[in-house]
Amino acid sequence: MDTTTALETAQSLLQPWAQTVTQPEPHRSDFVVAPADLLAAVQALMDARWGYLGAITGVDLPAPAPAEGQPPAESHLAALYQFFNGAAVATLRVTVTHAQPVLPSICDIIPSATIYERELIEMFGFDIENTPVTDHLLLPDDWPQNVYPLRKSFTGFGGAESA
């Protein structure tokens, strides 16, 4: 299957759950999916045998400074679930707030996702519901709770913010 056909197939499969679809590069499509729709979207890709999960990447999206007289906006976290089919890349973008960073585990569908989910928990502070393993992956066991080194607010110890 060529790249164009693969991306068209992914778009067709994910259409019921995609809030928006963009194609930032010719070989890549990004699908914004609500947290409640993540499992169904992943299951659709797996049922169709559309490629494989190559990575789950966390992104911290701090709120922009509010305009004068405006209330502050909420900060968000995004998880990017990157699926590969040859040269085609389908990315599921799921965004949650810092205040409620809850996502469902996809490990019942893709057991190997546990390593990525552990990284999201440990480095960004996501709460991955029903993930099978929550042990530290990268940080020492005595790492302080609620200190997430890949959040932009983390400036090292002495300047680290806890959430």
C-alpha cells in the first residue's frame, strides 16, 4: 500500500472519532481525538491491521500569558500516539488539562504500550487509568512525587514546580 492510500485508509478508519484532521507533511496525518474516544480509535487501527504503534510522545502545552484583564488560560498536556504503516504516519493527538491529566490505558489493545505509558506518567504527570505497570522506568525510586522533569515548569531542583 502506498503512502497516500495508507493515509486515506487511516482517515476513513478514524473518521468516527477524529475531531480534526491535518496533514502537516505529505506522509503524515494528525487526528485530534477526545480522551473518551482514544480506545475506540486505537482499536479501529488495530482491527484493520493498519500499521503498528511506534511511539507515544508527551508534550507540555503551558497556557499563554493572558491578555490584560482576561482570566488565565489552563495549561494542557498532549499525548501523541504515533502509528506507522510503511512511510505513512498517523498520529492520534489527545489533549488533557494539567488539572485532570487522565487518559485510558491502551495496554489491553497493545500490551507493549506499557513502556510509553510509564514514561508519560513519570515524566509528564499523566494519570493513565488501568495501566498494568506503574513502577518507575527512568527516574530513581526516591524521586519526589508530583515533580515531572519534562514539564516546562521544571527548572531543576531549587526551582522545580510540583504541578
